[in-house]
Amino acid sequence: MPLITSCPKCNTQFVVKKEQLKAYDGQVRCGTCQHVFNAKEYLVKQSRSKKVTPTKVEAVLSDISLNPDTQTLPTEHIEMTAPDALQAQFNQDAPIEPATQEDTTAETQAATGTAHTPSFLNDLAIDEPVAKPLRRVPFSWPLFGLSLFLLLVLLVQGIYFKRTEIAAYYPQTKPWLTQACQYAKCTIALPNNIDLLTIDDSDMQEHLTYAQVLVFTSTLINHADFPQAYPNIELTLTNVDDEPVLRRTLKPADYIHQAASTDSGIAAKEEVRIKLLLNTSDIAVAGYRVALHYP
């Protein structure tokens, strides 16, 4: 039974073939109002009592121009007849005309499910790059030996400049580093991380026996997990307006009375009590400030 579709713009009904719908994905042009639509979406139920007016439609090709104002749509004109006329034609013993090459091509594409590819898309085909074989570089022993030598030099240089930190965080390496420094003419100093030192519980009072003498007491704390060098203590005396009137920098030998303790530094997690006598020399002192730093 033939298929009947209706133009959504002018409501004209006409007959289409299944081959035409498959070949052009259902896109047709109405012969009355020239409207292009999908015939599959507007198929109507056939009724014997209803007369269908014959009309001519154009099946639209798949490569429709995107700008209908400047270019003409490539179309193929196909005569369509009403269902009554088509039934009368089938009843006649008219000879069947052989199919043309274009109809055979359209039927073949419809049967295999392949659509017509526009010519401009064929021109945009991209050639796949041909992979070039990788050229293997021959192994070179001199280059390998030079790389190892440069790596060893870089390692020794890093140990030389970081010997203090290495000895602090890895105490088991300190004897080896000390022995190596005897040949390199270097020394391994104590770490001096000022952020891991604090001075707390400080106080300043007048001496009970001597006039114009102040007694300064405080506690130096090492929060590191390794010994550190004793820092310098900067003590600033201020007046009632909080202006500095006397400043003195105390070295480790000034507040640590044992030379051995100064050389070995303040131990890990150790607290050292400090007591100093300061002569003010007739200077009115109302307050003080204390700070730590390394030379």
C-alpha cells in the first residue's frame, strides 16, 4: 500500500515511496507551496472515502545548501500522483520501465544504509600522519662515566654546604663529616635556628644591696630536637615614655660562665636560667625589652 503524507504548510496530501524516504531521509519539497519538510513525521492514515488531490513534490537531496538566499537547493524532481490514480495505474497492464542508474544507486544506498556524501566533505579529508620509526641512540660509555662523575660532584657539593644541618638531624653522620672536614679544611658548626629558641619568664628588679644596679633574670629555651649554638641577647632599657635609653648586646660568654657549655651549645629541649647585673649609671629606667639574634 502506498504511503501518503501531508504538507504542514498548505495541507496538501501526496503519495511518497519508501525508497524515496530511505534515500533522502524523508526530506521532500511540496510542489504547491515549495515548503521543505520531513515526510515521515507527517504521514496520514489512508481512507477510501477521502479523495486526495494529486500534486507534484520534489524530494530534497541530503546535501542541502545552508544558505537558501544565495544558493539554489540541489533537488531532484519526482512526479507524485494521488492514491486513486496510482491504484488505476497498477490495474493497467502497462510495461514496467527499467530503473535508471540514479534510481539503482539510490536504492542501493537505502538498502545498505549509506548516505550520499557531499563533494566538499571529500575535499576536507585529512591524511593520517605516517609514524616514523624511532632511531636508537647507541650506548656511550664515556658519556655514561661523565654523567656519573657530575652526579658525584653535585652530591659532594650538597653535603659540603649542608653539613651543619645533616649533622644536626642525623647525628650518626657527624663523625664521618668531622673526619672529612679535616681534609677539606672546614668545620661543623652548631645549628643556629633562631625560630626554635625563645626567652621567657624574664624579670628585672633593683638590687637589694647596691644602688643603681638592676638584676635581670630570664630563661632561655631550646625547642629543637638537636643542640644549638647560644644566641646573642639584646637588652634594651627604656624610660617612662618607652623610649630606649640604654642598649646592650650580651654574647654567650657574658651570660654563660662556663666555656665548655658555650662550645657545646644549648642541648635539645634544654632550659638555661640566666641572671645578669646591670649598672644603670644614674639613668632612670622604667622598663626593658629583650630579643635574641645570631651574629
